[in-house]
Amino acid sequence: MVRIREMTEADADAVAEIRVRGWRTAYAGLLPGGHLDALDAAEDAARRRERLAAGDARVADLVAESAEGDVVGWVCFGPCRDADQQADTAELYALYLRPERIGTGVGRSLCAAAVEGTRKRGYARMSLWVVRDNARARRFYERAGFAPDGAEDVYDADGTPVPEVRYVLDPLRTP
């Protein structure tokens, strides 16, 4: 069992480590190794602390905390950044777990909390971007009720184009 709660500045190091390990696990073979190796958890933690200290209430960060009090997952969501989406669309910016927690239900709990948080903020739908060849993530989001909407983009990983597809949960419902 995990407890989902708002992220605090004290969680920044754990969240940064989860994000970096998450990227290195999820994108191994999908993004250039040098790009993944260059990820710096300390820099990531500093950026998170800065953003949290700025108090931007439009963006929400939630963490999953184990019974032992360890942060084991993180989700971040807020207003959709895509110009072609309606104003009532939120975006799931990131969802990462400690790799050893994949398949334990922590991701489902974080996703459900993000959807509920989005609903409480008055949004009607939620979108996200996922690397096209990340089959595990695509299955996860499809099980949560998201579906590709046909939009595609390219993430530039140090000069290497990485195709992404957009998924949408419309209307919002609990995964």
C-alpha cells in the first residue's frame, strides 16, 4: 500500500532520482545512451525545488509514499501545453516510479490521483505524450482509459529524433 500526497521541497531529491532512474529504465534503447547518461539528478532536484518555491498552483506534483515513508513514485500534471487543445484539457506531464515498483499498482494509484486532481481543478479531459515505441507505457495508459488521438510530435534527444504520440482521456473518469 502507498499513500498519495502532495510533493514537498523535502521530496525533491527522491523525485529527481526516481525521474532519472525512470528515464534510464523506460527509454533504454529508445533514446541515445549519451542522452540518458547525461541526466543529472542533482540538477533535476534543484529545478524542482525552484519551481515548488515559486508556488505555481497551476502545476501539481504528487508523490506515492510507502508504508515505510519512502517516496516510490511521482506524478506531475497541469494545464495542457498544446495549442490545438481546448482550454478544459489538462496534461499529464510525467509519471515515474522506482523501477522495482513497476507492476505493483503504484502507477495506477498515481494515475488515478492525477485524474481526480485534474477533475477537481475543473478540467474535462486529460492528454499526455508518450514515446511511440514505449510499448509498456502505451499499454499502461490504454488500460487507464487513455487512447491515441492521432497527434504526433518528435522529441529531440541531442539531435536524435524520437517520435511521440499523444493520448487523451476524454471525458475524465477514474482509471
